Amino acid sequence: MKKIIPLTLLLAATLTFLIACTPHQAPKQIEGLALYDGQATHVIHFLNTMCQDAILLESNGRFALVDGAEPDTTPCGQEIYTRDGHARYIVDYILRVTNGTGKLDFVIVTHDHVDHLGGLNQILADPRISTNRIYAQRQPVVREHFARFLDVTSERGFPVISDGLEHKTIALGDMQVTLLNTLHPELGNQGSMMQLIEVNGFRTLLMADVAGNPDRAAEVNSFLCAEKPFLDVVKAGHHGLRGDMPLSFLENVAPMGIVVYTNHKQWVNEEVWKNVAKHSEVQYITSVFGGVAVVFDGDEVKAFAINEFPYTKEGFYGRYPVTLD
């Protein structure tokens, strides 16, 4: 005698099979931010390198790199990272965005700390990556990783320019990149080199590790102009850690649109976040969105989630959602 399967059970089994066999669909947005589709002309890519800086500039098919995070050791001693580290990820990202050429018009080294310079030693040693020139401050004391940087650039034949940097303007496609705060590398974080980027009528300030004391505000304003013009995008100084971006700085610099923190969500200081919120329109943290791409096409600045999490335990290319605890 044949068994009769109730229709409800049959429908339930069919639905379960369809759900199980349906490929996982990538999210269309992360925390309200749409995913970046790679279709833009003028972009600043804030890569997801945790508490370190690696920022790729793009304009009209030309590219430049600001800093290179840490090398492929365990950055910051955090077990959350895979053994692949950040340098390999940055190289791969550059190759994908440049359609395999790996060609950078120039590289900027903001200062000689390992979380900005260390990964460049590995990135620039990779034969798939090339650059026409590198801008870096002359260091009063040459530490081990900066000495390695000089060795790598010499071996690859990449010229390092250290003279005449203050207020020097460099063209990248339609972008104009002006170097600021270049004269006092002996000050460490406070002497790190900032960049003012202008494209399509918009202004971006990359603050490197300048924490934001009043002297640095005066430096920025003296160059921009006394009227404190609007800054469309700001890369927060020193990752938004405790004591960074104080009110004494924020009250003396231009009001801000988008503020990007290159950091882990849990490490951005709450007081910093609240202070910046009083002087900006919106804030993004790279670790939340797998990196942030800011696009300067059209009549307004738009931010997108890059959605790449290279440090997750699940693998070299994690995708949202991931656990960052």
C-alpha cells in the first residue's frame, strides 16, 4: 500500500529544499550604506585596514596611494587578523582597481610609523606594483622600518622626493593634491604630512595621524583661508582615538561634511565621536563597512561601503556580516 504524503508536508519540504539550494545573496547595503560598484571617475578609497591607514586615490584612471598600513605580520598584535595581513590585501586591491596594471602615479608617506609605512615596504617590493615617485619627509632619525623603506625604493628604482614638500601641489587626473604640515617630522604624529585634495569643486582633508591640536588647525586654516571654507570630507586624525579631534581643533577649522575613521568600531573614542558630530554631517568607520569609497562625481559627494574584511577568521576575503568582537 502506498503512503500518502500530506500536501502541507510536501510544500514544507519543497520550500526547505529551495531555501537550502538558493545561493547566498550579497547585501545591497551595510548599515544603510549602499555597496560600491566600482563605477566612478573620482574616488577616494579608504581601505579596511583596521587601526592603520591605506588610502587609494583615483581620478580619470590615474591612481596614487597614501600610506600602506602594516606588513603581513599580525598587525597591532590582534589575533583577529589572518596570516595574510594587510600588505597582500592592499596589493590585490590595487591590482583589481587598476585592471591589473598596478601602476601608481605616486605614493605619499605621511610619517614613519609602522602602521602607515610598514606595509609599503612589502607593497613596493612587489614586482606587480610600480610608481613614478614617492613623497616622504626626510627623517631626523632613521629607524629600522624607514631604513628598509629606503632600501626597497632604491632597489626598485623609485625616486623618493623629500625637498620642497610644503604646500606642493601634485596633479592626479583631475585631482589636485596639496601637501600640508611637512616641516616637522620630529614631532611624530603631530608632524605627519596632511593632504588637501580638490576635485570637481569638492575639498577633502586627510589628517594622517595629526591628532588635531590648535597649532595644526592654524596650519590648515592659514592655507585654506581665514573664512573657514567647508570641508566636504575629512579623514579623522590619528584614527579617532582618545584625545584626538578635540573641540579646540574642531572650533577653529572648517565645518565638515563626511568624516571617515580608519579604525575598528570599538576603538573610536566615544567623546571624539560626540565632539565631531557637533561639527560634521555624518561619520563612517572603515571596519563597519569593509572600507569606505567616497565618490566625487556629479553635484554631491557620496559614500559607499567597499564590503571587504581581509582580517576575518573566515578567510582572506570576508564579506558582511562578520563578527568584529
